[in-house]
Amino acid sequence: MSKLLKWGLLAIVAIALIIKVSLWLSVRSIVNDAVARLSPMVEITYGGISSSFDGRVGLQNLVIRVPAARDSIKVAHAQLKFNGLRELLSFKERLADGKLPMQMAVQLTGVELEAHGPFIKAMYDEPAESSVFTAMSEVACGNVRNIGSDELLQMGYRTLESDIEFSYLFEPGAQKLTFNMRSDTRGMLDSKVSMALTNVSERPGDMRVNPPRVAQITVELDDNQYQRRVQEFCAGKLGVDKAAYQKLAVEQFDKVLRSQRVALDKPLLDAYGRYLADPQSLRLELTPSEGMAWGGLQFFEAKDVVGMLRPVVLVNQQSVTPIGFAWVDPLKQKNAQAAEVHRISAEETVESATRTQQYEFVSVDSLQQHTGKRLQFITYDGAYYQGVLHKVENGRAYITVQIGTGSAEMFLRLNKINQVRVML
């Protein structure tokens, strides 16, 4: 009996070693194949490969060189993590079948970039086109609009070292895909981004016909040491104290947003000022209503946009309320300011300054009378639509909606419409 147990244990150990070696060889084969495929564009070297029975495979001392950019990225440890060996083995199989893998996490530890290198110069010296998403990155710093690589060096950054983790989970039954990304950059900040998508097909090609819907987006910035350094650098450059610079920074933030037709309400601007004074934590969460069209938000009233996005803002763990904004016309605002100074414009009176688009509620039964007009529809499930009504027939309202720079025709079932507003 004891011999049987002994040989049984030896067999189990032998099988485990065979699986371990097979797994290691499989991982090495996949990595070397990927290195060979990428060799025309990048040169990849690594010090060693690790693997485990709990679904982890990793590379040590990874170096990625891009000859065209004359720069390289160093990664102390890169690791793929799966929920067990079974998920690891099915990963390649599902990719070969053209399906989304069920789960995956990528962990990069010790990602190192030189602050004066070509990669950082490309990211910082060529700022993105001004938009609502770049408002926080534009600074009030004399003739400097965006912090570049030279400013990073002056602020004391020599090497940027980060730990990055990206993960996602696909739930086929619920057709839900969840992304999470976290980046901890030493001496800068800890950032987190998460996104949940619904109506996701397991075959990526099907998403072109039936695109997924964004159910939730969360962005969080913690321990923003970079913001503190920017304030010290720019305050010194302008010769003002910290409090005076923070006021200038809020004004710059408001100015950039207004140039994009967005004027935040005072509670939000005040909250941003508190964040600049103590940049510990900033969290923005959006839970868009079902049926919301991202490309047509500019055609809705500001309060309806807030209702569709359902935002939650926390500054240093304190909720910001109320949340609101107004649409503004940057060109009209400049004209109004000029008229205020010179007192010669008859157009920019108090009455005209407060004039806005007016809407009137109408009944669903009277829709036929408003053919050819621009209407706003609010459905019972909270979705908003705005477009020109073409016809009403067979229990449906046919409208043309604006999507980005183009338009699309759609219909709404009359029994799904809760409220209708017509532009006066």
C-alpha cells in the first residue's frame, strides 16, 4: 500500500512537471513568435520567462526599443494574469475562434521612460487639440500653455517610472464587458479609469452592426503630486503666491471650457478650486441613460444633458452638488463684452443677453400637427432624442437626428414616448 502511494505521488509530481515544462515552452513559443512578428518595427528583448499553475505568465527585464523613434521603454516585470490555468489555456483558443477572451489582466511593474526622451517629447511637446477633455492640462503659466518635456525637467522630473495594470472581464450571458486600468506614476499621481459596456457580442466583428452601449465611466485621480509641482513652477514663473495662482488656474480652466461652449456652474468651479488647493482625490462618474446619443449632446438643453449623463463628482471624498452647466457661444460672448465696454451695440441688450431657445410641451396625440419641426422626445425609460419630425404613421414617429457631422433617420414608438417638446 505504501509503495502504491509513493508511486502515485511520484506520478502526480511527474505530471505536474510535464505540464509546467509544457506551459513554459508554450509561453516561450508564443513570446518568441510575437517578437519575430514585431521585429520590423520594434526590437524586444527579455531576461526570462515565468509561469505558474494559477494562470500567471510573465517576462522579466523587458526592453522595447523603437528604432524609428530612437527611444526605448524598460519594464522590470510584465505579467499576464488569468483566473486559473483553464482561462490561460482557453485564451489562445478563443482568439483563434474570433471570440473575446473571457478574462485577462496585464500588469507592468517598473515601466521606465526618460523625461527628455523622444516618447515623452511626443506626448508632452505636441499637445492635443483643445477640448473639454484637455481643459485641466492647459495651464496659466505665462507664455506656456501646456507643460512640455522642458518644463518637466525644470520641475525636477528626470525619469518617469510607473506601475500599470489593465484588466477586463467579459460576461457572455449578460453581454457585459468591464474594463479597469490603474497607473501609479512615482512623484506624479495615481490614476484609475474604469468602463462598463453592455450589449457586447463575444465576436468583435458583430459590434460594427450592433455597437455596445456605455453603461458607466469612472475616472479618479489620487495624490496628485504633479498638480502641486505645476502650481509651484507656474506661480514662481509668474511671480505670484500659491493662492493667487490657484485663482488664475480656475479662471484658465473656465476659459478653456467656455471656448468649447461649456460654462460650468459656480459650485463646480468652486469645487475645482478646492481641489487645486489640496489635490488629494478627484472622482468623476458618468452613468449614461439608455438610448443616449453621444454625438448629439450639443443639440439638447444643458439640464437635459446632465439628466442623460447622470454625473457624480467627488472632490477629496466630498460630493459636489448641484451639478450644472450652460451652453455659451464664445463668439457672442466676445461681442457682448465689447458692447459692454463701448456701450454702442444695440443688439446686446439685457433682454437679448438672456434670450434662449424656448420649448413648449405638446401631447403625443398632436404630433401630426408638428411635422417638419424640431422636437425633443423623452421616453418612459429616460432616454432623450432630438430631431426633425418627418411623419407619424402606424404608431411610430419618424425623425432625423444629428450624429456628429452627419445625420440618421430613426423612429420612436408612440406608446414609448412620455413627453414631447417643440421649439417655439
